[in-house]
Amino acid sequence: MKIPFFSLDQQHQTIWAELDKAIARVLKKSQFVLGEEVLSFEKEFAFFQNTKHCVSVANGLDALFISLKALGIDKGDEVIVPSHTFVATWLAVSRAGATPVPVEVDPACFTINTLLIEQAITNRTKAIIPVNLYGHPCRLDEILKLAIKYQLFVVEDNAQAHGALYDGKMTGSWGHINATSFYPTKNLGALGDGGAITTDNSMFGQFAGSFRNYGSLEKDSHELLGINSRLDEMQAAILRIKLQHLEERNNQRRKNASLYFEQLKNVGDIILPPNLDEKCLPVYHLFVIQANHRDRLKNYLGERGVGTAIHYPTPIHLQEAYKNLGYMKGSLPVAERLSETVLSLPIWPGLGKEQIEFICNCVKDFFKS
Ligand SMILES: *Cc1c(COP(=O)(O)O)cnc(C)c1O
């Protein structure tokens, strides 16, 4: 059996005709930037998120960057970020001229450890970016409480958690402003790059709408030194269709996750990812286990045709690009340890029960040998 780490084939086959129709509609209309599809998608995504505003942009990194700009974050400011996340979370802060200040994650759930946030706050701290990593919600109520206490902004990075709920409320709607990505592999993915900002604050919404379009809300009038970062009509039309199928795809991911939870219980030294509980309804963007002999397990699975991935093999504070921040090996031990032990198993919607059983049997065999 050959099982790829990720595949969109099945997902797209089931909606092929719908996608075809949407693409033809855009082609026929011949308006490719900031037209009706984008307007409609923004309305529909705002409705889905239950936020007042949605501004679509070119990608998730821009969504984070523009969100920080909307809050007025600038040179000399500090923004609290998780030690373990995708590099874009930190890059957005750096691009705004501010300094990312990492706080270790809780290794049991991969999200920012709320007990460690307070000690990282200084008089320069302006915002916290909680990341709902791997599809698992952060403790967003506790983060908001801290934000109120210290008068900070919260920018949720929801790129990996479309449709997740925390305490019955959608992730991507908790922050003062929220950023997400529609990169093709995300739970809601375009057929290319895409991203969005959601907020209940009309000032932030207006800023984002202008900033992404040369700082202009009205033709030939420029109120900001903006950039060009727009979702195009083709991607918007495609995302409108995929949004209608998101809940069903997320349920497939949840079903796959429950099979893993059943079959990988007490296998070897594996630590399983957090499951749903009374507050968290995750969407399993990734199914990430931790194992001491991670590299050997990865090779073993690879030899048996099972694709896996590592999110992420090098901690951000040890990346060449962040040398200037002065962190050393040992500075952030939780993030460093995770980079050595995490392993993402296939969980894409369309993956069959027999395939998951095969993967789990391979994992069990590894620990027998
Ligand atoms: C994918 C991702 C981003 C960036 O999105 P792009 O669209 O690739 O720029 C940001 N944060 C997290 C957590 C992501 O997973």
C-alpha cells in the first residue's frame, strides 16, 4: 500500500464539476481582481466566522502583517508569539518592524502556554499572537483576560484551524483582529495562494481594506502607504465552493483522528495529540504524534510506503534568519525538543479506514521490532 502524506485528489474529484463551473464563470465575466466573487466570498467568510468584517488578501503572511499594521504596531514594539509555530507568525512581526518575543508552548497541546505569557510582557509589548496550531484551539479566554489586564491586542493566527471551536465560539473570531491563510493544504485551501483578515472592529476592517489595495478605498485617492495584496476572483470563486464543503471535510478529519486515537493508544512511547474536550473542538489540520525515535519511525514508515512530515524540524529561534535575536541552543527547550520528536501522520479528508489501520499497524510493528 502506498499512502501519501497529503493528497487533494479525492477532495477535488468530488467537486470537480462545481469548480469547473466557477472557473468558467470568472473567465466569462473577465474581471479578475476585486470583483463580485471577492465581495461575495468576504461576506460568506465573515458569516462563517461570525465576525462583522472580512478582508481577503493575497496570503496568510500578508494577513498577519496587515493585521499588525492595522493595530499600529511598529518599530520598537514587542509582540508575543509561540516558540513553536510556522515561521510566518514571527515573520509578520519582523516585517512590521517589531520584535517577536517567543513564549514556550505547552507540549501536550502545542499551543502557547498561557501560564508563561505574563512574565514575557514588558512596557513595549503591544500584542499577543496565539496560533491555533495543527487545528487545536489555544486557551483563548485566558489569553483575552491577560490582554485586558495589560491592555494588549490579540491577533489570532487561525491559518491551521478553519472551523475549530473554543467554548462554542469559532477560532478566528476571538482576537481584536484575526488572520488566516488559504494555502492549498490548509483545511480551507484555494488552488493557489490566498488569505483573509476578520474583525468586528470597523476601523481595523477599513484599514485592511485600504492597505491591501495601495492604501486606497476609492479610485485615485490614497490615504495610506499601502501595498498590493489581494485575493483574485478565480481563487475567491473556488473558495466559495470549498467553504460550503468545509464542515463535511472537517468531520472526515475528525473521524480519521478518532481512528488514530483508538488504535495508537498505549503504543510504544508515543504521545498522542490533544483530543477534543469540553472546551476545544479541534479540526485536525495535522495529526501530530511525539516519539523519542522519531527519525527512525519516520524512515520505517517511509520504507512501507507511508508518507509523513515534520512540522517543524528547525525551531524558529535557531533559524539563520533570526540569528540577530541572539537565541542559542537551549534558549527555548520545549520548542527544541518538539522539533526533534514531532511527526505528522496522514489525516487528509478522503483517507480511508483501511489506510489508517495500515498506518497504525506499521507504527505498532515498529515498536515491536
Ligand atoms: C500557513 C501558515 C501561515 C502563512 O500562510 P501563507 O498563506 O502560506 O502565507 C501563517 N501561520 C500559520 C500557523 C500557517 O500555518
